[in-house]
Amino acid sequence: MYERSPLAVVGLVALLVVGCSKETTSSRNIKTPGIAALIDVYADTATTATVHVELKVGGSDSNAYVILENGDELIATAGDEMKTLTSRDEGVYEANFSGVGADTPFTVVLNRPDDTTAADNSGSLPAPFDLAKPTAGLSRKDDDLDVAWAPSGTDDGMDFEFDGPCIFPYSKSPSDLGSFTVSKGSLESKGGDKPETCDISVAAQRSRSGTADPAFDPESWFHLHQRRATKFSSNP
């Protein structure tokens, strides 16, 4: 089991409580092996993407965030374009890119003038896709629901989430074959013996994993996603 050395978490006692749950500390207090870098690239269109990085101390599930100070900075590159990430929240950093597409390479570097720089974070973007709007007005109880997207046929993971005020959340992770069927009865209605019609949102995601620098906490990650969404009307 990995044990964090005292040097890796120097200054953990300096954590400051923010609000009721979120805690923060300065990066000057934390050595690189004590930082969990949660790096995600989200593409919501065929040509644009956002690099989103959360820095934590205490592992990926921690509520303690690291604020970059003392000259520490995050630099992202997409293809030939390089940008410095800016703070979106305490311990959360982002940069937006355009002109990206299938297999565009992304890298993220944590530059640290007074500690170990973590430069080996990289991955390539999955191919974009279009999500077809499911047929509206089908009965959740009596009808199968067909879901389709294109192009397909990659080795990347696919995840679908269905949600709406009249159903309990439902998720499915099919192979990237371009379609699947939600069998009747799978979308469970709320409302007991008085289920309702409502709009159901569909969130689809094609994802692949990159590589996080081993200089970071081993719970760090680098994930890249294409995200699409639609909604349709659903009857009981």
C-alpha cells in the first residue's frame, strides 16, 4: 500500500476550512507526491474542448483542494496551442481550446520552481460523435427505446445516463456499436400508480484514459471525453 511520507504532506495542518465542507491549502505546503491531479478534457462540440484540473491533497475523494501559489502553474497544450490554466474555483483550473478533433494530443504540466515538476501527463481526444434524439412519446412500460449515435466502432468507452422528473435515474455503458435498446420497463416511473409524462435528458459520453505523471499521488488520473446531450418526451 502506498503511504504518503510526512514530506509529501508538509503543512497539512495548515488546511483552511472554507464553508461547511471544502478545505484548501497552499501548494507551497504540499510536495508533488502529495498532490492528486484529477485531469479531465471535455469536448462538448466537434472542435472545442476544455481542460479541467482539480488538485487535491489526501487522494481523489478528498475535499481538501490545493491552491497554486509560490510560482506554481499549470500549462496545457492541445496540438500546437499552449495555454496557462486559470482558476475557476479554489483548487480547480481550466483552459479552453478550439480547433481540436479526433486524436488531438493533449498534455498538462504542473510547473514548480521549488519542487518536482510533473510534466508527463498526456492523452489523445476520442473521436466526436452525433447523438440521435430518441423517439418521443413511447411508453416506458410497454415500448422498447432505441438509442443511436454516429460515427461508431471505436474501442473507447461509452456511457449513457437518463434522467427526468418522472423517472428514477438510469445508466448504461454499451460497446461503441452505434446503437442499443433500453428494454421496456427499464426506465422506472416515479409517482406510484399515477406516473406522469415528462422530458427525459440523455447524457452520452465517449471516454478514454491518458497517463498521469507518476510524480503525483497515485490516485491521479488523466481522462478525455466527448460529451453530447439531448432530451425527448416520455410517456408512462
